[in-house]
Amino acid sequence: MSSLPSSDRVLGDDHDDVEVAEARASDAPLSPRYLASPHSLPSPTSPSPWHSITSPLQRVTTAAIAWLRGPVPPQRLTIVPLWPRLQTWPIRCLRRYLPKARHQLALLLAFYFCWLLAFVTILHHSAFASQIGNYGTPSQISCLASYWAAGDRCGLNGNSCRPFDNSSFAFRCPANCAASKLLNAHAVGAQEIIYRSLVIGGPAADVADAGRGAAYRGDSFICAAAIHAGVVRNADGGCGVLRLVGARDDYASSARHGIPSVAFDSVFPLSFAFEASAPSDCRDLRWPLLAVSVVFTSLASLCMAGPGLFFASIFVGVFFHVGLASDPPNVADYYSIVSLLLGRFLPAAFVAVVLLRTCVRRQLDGLQARVEQTVLWLGGCWVGALTNYTFDFIPISRLTPHDLNQQPGAKAALAMLVAVLLVMVVGQIWCLRREGRLPRYLALYALMGVSLALLVAIPRLHLRIHHYILALLLLPGTALQTRPSLLYQGLLVGLFINGVARWGFDSILQTATALQGDAPSQSPLPAIPPPVIQPGNITFRWPGPLASVGSSAAVAGEGFDGMSVLVNDVERYRAYLDDSDAPLAFTWDRLPTDGLPYYFRFAFLQGSAARDYTQAGIWRSDRSWQAMAAGPSR
């Protein structure tokens, strides 16, 4: 008997299977015990009701997994340079004329020395000005500096902010102070100012120069007012002399040099003007400094072969350029700025090493397209690092629900940014799939998403995605050697540098108090009965147990123990419940010839601090009373 085929020999291991196989081989009929009766024949199995669902689902799942894994074998994406000999010419020249390592090291040290010397020389001229006439050396001030603090922070009758007049000083403003705006509502009489520079008063629109009679209210931003008056230029800052001129009672509104000012039609105890006879040639040299930094970073990009040396040089140079020149922290003293930057640089350098090992090296290793690297990666880095200029037109100040709801155009701008980001993400996903790395990156971003969800779940803390954190979240997806990835990675590295050098490593979780800043805290507001108006005065009285708006219950048990009253944004009354001599009333007098309106706001005291003030009630020039509108103010 011929041997059975292997396919037949696997019918079974027992003798019955062998007998069946032999019968098939010899065409002999099967034994009667293998001829089953009709009743013993197995009936076909009925399909499971889940079969019609699970089978297509399994096919879809299998196809999706196969798609995510990418092509087999994976495709390593690389950039083929345009005109390769032109793009590699600088490196070939260096290797040809300086073949020895010690010569290249000497050239590198000379390069760093020239870069540092040029930068420090211009920075010194920019940061330290010569004396201005008899006023001495100008004091460096920040864009947000002002003489008067908001609310009750100048004390009763403003005594903590004296003197009010007969004083002057020379000042120095940095560039781009017009971009410094109020991020929370600021009360000016009955008005609320937000998302603009705080400039109150100044010369009228048809006045050629500031003159000695053009007064600004004391709580105006000094540098923004100086730009408005034409004393300094927004593009490159400058120096001037400020003179305190005491009380004024009519602050005009005008738009000058790109800054609109706010009108105020009542009296304020402190005002200032600018001396027209104090010329100075000092200015902020951030644009010459930018030219120096761009030239040297471009040379580094064209001539440095290794990604490690290139990235380290760019990171250090751009970091200190942002912190010292283009977007320094709001600290007036340059020595303090240097100290602050050095404290931020060490942890930033550690993050840079991690980025180099995980993202940058994978993209730049073996890249021969030096010109394209300079244009795309380095150009994108400078765009991200100069965020205060390049993205200043986007109407989003902070990524918080409060700001997105109240800032005009913020929601539409965010929607457009998300759409652009989605397009970029889809392109990166496709490239990661072609390299066979998509599943690992999906797992990484899933882990990031779970981590953010856990942070959101922490009670009494709010998630805040600063732009340096956004850069860190998106940078892993740029570890590809494609031209779009060069641009994206450079942009995100610049965004990270700007965030850390300007603001530091601010926490990803913040309390409600930290997020609101000087915004209203939604504390209870005093319930003030209608005033008693006499020909020469107005009197406000409140009952002994203080009550809040919308509640008849006393608020002493909530920690409030006194009352503060602002008149024309200056604290004029402060009394505590436990002070038996303090009257539960406040009277404000005016002369019969006084034709000015007066603005009154009230707040509870908690310890020595005033909580939210009410909106302004107005005692009009005709002696009638306009009650406070609902809601708080600061």
C-alpha cells in the first residue's frame, strides 16, 4: 500500500482515523459503524446572533491596527536638499581650510567672543543712559509703572502715594510699552477700562505737543502716557522728565501716537505732566540687538555640523536675547533682570537637554540642507521667541474661560488657531505613520491626556496651559525630518524660550486667586441706603449690622469688620465696627460753585484690606443722585 499523503495522515491519532484514511486510499467502502443513521448525523450549527456584528468589527479593528502600524518596512523620511552643494558649501570650506580640530575649536571660541562682545556693547548703550541735564541719570521703569495704586492701596486720602506736586524725576522707558494693557477691568469714575493701556487725560487730539498744561491722572501708566504725549517713541522707547503738578479736575480724552486716553471729568489729587525742555537721545536698542543675534545665530546654523552644538548655541543665544532685549521681565533694574534670568536658565537648560535627546537630534541628525534649516528651523524659532511682536495681533491674552468670554474676538481667534493646529497635527500623524512610529506617539499623547485630566480633577485648583507648556506638549510630534517639521519644531522651541525667559516656569495648576489677579473676587457688596442730599453735602448712612446686597443678614460673621469708601477713586473713609468712635455714616461736602460730578464706591473691609467695591454711584453736578449699578468693581 502506498503511503498516505500528509494531509490525510493528520485526520487523527487513534486507529479509527487510520482506518478511515486507508479506506479513502483504497476506494473501499467504509465500515458499517461509520455509516451513521439519519438521526445521528450532526446538524449544521446555527450562526450566532453576534456573528454579523463581531466579524465586521474584527475586520475593521484589524485594518485600523494595520494602518496605524504603517507600511512594512517603515519609510525613514529625510529631506533631500535643494542645490546640495550650495547648502553644504560653508561646512566644506571650514573642513577644507581648517581641517584640524584645534583650529576649528579656536575659530568657535573666537566666534562666541565676537558674538558676546557685540551683544554686550550694544546692550550697555541701550540699558544705561547718560545724564539728562540737571535731572541726573534717568531711572529705568517698567511699562506698567505708575504713581498711584488702584483701590485703597494708596491709603486714606492717598497719603501713601505722596508727594502730589512740586517733584520731578528723569525716567527711561523700554520699547513696545503700547502693548502693555489692562487684563482686568479697572474703574475710572463710572467707567471700566480693560484690554487697553491705562492713560487718563493728556493733551487734546488737536494739540501739537504735550506742553506744560497737558496733565495725566496719577494712576496712568507713565510710559504709555509718555508715548501718548510724544515724549518717547513706542518702537524704541526713550527717556523723559516727569513733573508732579498736583490736583486737576478735567482730564481730556484723545488718541495720539496709537494710544487712546480716557476722559475723567472730576477732581483727582495727583497729576503729572512731562517737561518739554528735557531732550535726550537715549533709546531702547532692541532692534540693533536683534540684528546682531540673527546674524550670529544664522552663521551658527550654516556652519555648525552637529545638532548638539547648533542647538546649544541657538538656545543660549535666543534665551538671553529674549530676557535682556526683546521681551525682558517687568523688573526695572537690569542687574535684577540678569539675576532673575540666571535663576530661570538652569532649569530651562535641563529641559533643553531633554528636548535635544528626544526631539531635536532625531530631526537634525544627518541633515545636509543647511540653508533650509536656517530659514525654516531658525526662522521659526525667532518667530516663536518674538511672540510679543509676531503674535500680538491675536486677541487672546490668556487661555482662561474668563478671558475668552470677555475679550472681543477671542473665541473666533481660538477657533481659527485650533483649526490650523488640527491641520498641522493631521500632517504629522501621516508622517509618523509612514515611519512606523505612530502607535508609540499615540500612547504618549494618551498618557499626556490622562495626566491633564487628572490635574483637572484636583479640587480648588485650575488648569492653566501657559505657552511654554503648550510647546512642551507639542514638541514630541515634531521629531521628524521633514520641512514642515523643521518649521514647527523651531517655532515651538522659540515659544518655550519666550515663555520661560519672560514669565518663568509658572505652575500648570493655579488657585482662583492667582488666576484672577486684581480682578473682582465676587465678594459680598455693601447694601447702601439712598443718601441724604443737602445743598452743600451728601450723607450716606448704613445700619450697625452691615448687610450685603441681596441679603438682609449681617456679614460680620463672614469676616467683614468695616467699611471703605472711595470718592473719585481715592479712599476718603475707613472705619471698623469695633471702633466705638467711628460713625456709621459718611458725609462729603462741596462748594456751591462746584459744578463737578463725584463718584462714590463702597466696599467691606476684611482686616486691613478692602474687598470688592460696588459700581460707582454718581452725585451729579445738578445735585441729583444716580444709584450704583449692580456688580463689583476694582
